[in-house]
Amino acid sequence: MDADPIEAMARARLSIMEQVGKVIVGQEEVIEDLLIGLFAQGHCLFIGVPGLGKTLLVHTVARAVALEFSRIQFTPDLMPSDITGTDILDTDPETGQRCYRFVPGPIFANVVLADEINRAPPKTQSALLQAMQERQVTAGGRTYPLEEPFFVLATQNPIEQEGTYPLPEAQLDRFLLSVHVGYPAHDEEKRIVAETTSAYAPEIEPVLDAREITTLQRAVREVPVGDHVLDYAVRLARASRPEDPIAPEGVRRWVAWGAGPRASQTLILTAKARAMLYGRPVPSIEDVQAMARPALRHRIITSFAAEADEVTSDDVVQSLLEAVREP
């Protein structure tokens, strides 16, 4: 593979981090996971308490890559047509005849923020997830493709569950990565407070456009992978399944259902994107290990024993990383 896309991706990472850093303080790992999801042509689920800047982060990244941004606030009364769009009865100005005209919904954008996705009922969630998977919308018997690049970032509040509709495991699996957004450190929070309570208004300069992003997305798919890296990713995913012979004792005790083949695919694809972001032509086992938590945490269903022992899916992934040996 030509080295130019690799160099372009590495330069883009540094430039985007610089632009986003004008607005977002800290959260480098979260931003990196977001960029990996973008270049790997997947969608990301962001989980964190309110007030951590998730919406601002997504909007800022969209500005830094010159993509059309759309935000959908999920509420219990949100209908599928409020997302995808609907046919309306209109009058043709030339003929005077009445006809149906499709009015696109907010999903027709490059970067779509689905804010608090678990607040909408399952029927509405399914409309979004179907568009995410098929990258098209069907209305009135006609199909409308979504413009590439198409990138959905959903947020979910982990503490306020009353009146919500948690995403089923099969729908969670549609997200390439599950990214946890934590509290800032003391010095970071001090800087956040100082900047957001002043007249500071930074200008974000676009680094990439839609055409350049789609080119880099294709380049990620072309990155070769060593057989030892491929084997390690598959063994890591298989070890999360309690019935598999290589599953460690902790998995057999704490896991009800392990990650499926989509997890192995995600580990390799995101490892490719991460390698390119750091200017390397091929991914390593370290890249797979770095992506293990966001790639696996939402695909591992813990058991009642795990709840009793206060073991989370992140703890299970850590045990996998310690148990599965490198080739």
C-alpha cells in the first residue's frame, strides 16, 4: 500500500486534535476513539453522565472535518419519521397537480448526534439503527441513500434510567465502539471553568473534507494484517464466550453471553485505523489490545454472579487481556 494515505492520516490526527483541543480540554482517548470510529466507517456509542461535553465534542469534531452536522434529541414522543423524514402532500407549481414530496429528516447529514438514545421508544430506536446499518432510508416505497461519509454518534446517560428504553444487546452490537466518557482531572476541570466563563471564543479551522475522509476510509480497508495479529484478535473474542474451551475461569463465572464474530471484525478494523492514525503501515497486537475495551465492553453480557461480585464488563475485558497470551 502507498505510504501517502498513512502519512495523511497521521497528519490529520495531529491537526484534528489541535483544532478540537481549542474547545475540548483533555479527553484525548475519547477523541481518538471517535476518530477511529470515523475512519473505520463505524458508529460510536458514548456513555457518560450529563455535563461532560459529549455534545460539544461531537459538534467540534464535525467542524474540524468540515462535515454537515445534525443533532436529534431523543424523547419518549419521538417518532421514526421525525428521524428519517416523511412524505408530504404538495402542489406542483408548473402543473398545479397535487403530489407527494419527500422531506428528508435530520438523519440526512454526515455526522448525526443521537442525544440520549435510550429515551426514545424501541420503534424509534430501530428506525435509527436500521439507517445506520443499511445507510439508506425507505419512505413511501422509495429508497433514499445517505450521503457518505455517514457517522452516527449516540449518547447514553448511565445513571438516570427511569422512563428510558435500554438498547437491546442485539442493537448495541450495531455500534462499532462503546466509549466511556469520564470526569476530567482537577487541572483540566479548572481550565474548563476558566475558559467557559470568559469571553474565549476559538475559531475551528477545517482539516479534512468529505472526499478526503472517504479516501482515508477506503485506505483503512486496504491495510494488511499479519496472521499473528488476526489470530490474537479472534482468540480474544472467542475467549469471552463461556462455552469456548479457551475461556478463562473468570469468563465462565461472570459472563452469560460472550462477544460474537462482529467483535473480531471490530478489533481488526479498529486496529487498522489506529495504526494508520499513528503513521504505521500495519497494525500490531498492541493496537488490538488498545481497542479491546471499546470494542468488547458492550458485546459482553455479564451474569448475575458478576452483579453479585460487582464485576463489570470492563473487568471481564481486563481479565481477557491478562489470560489470552500473545503468539
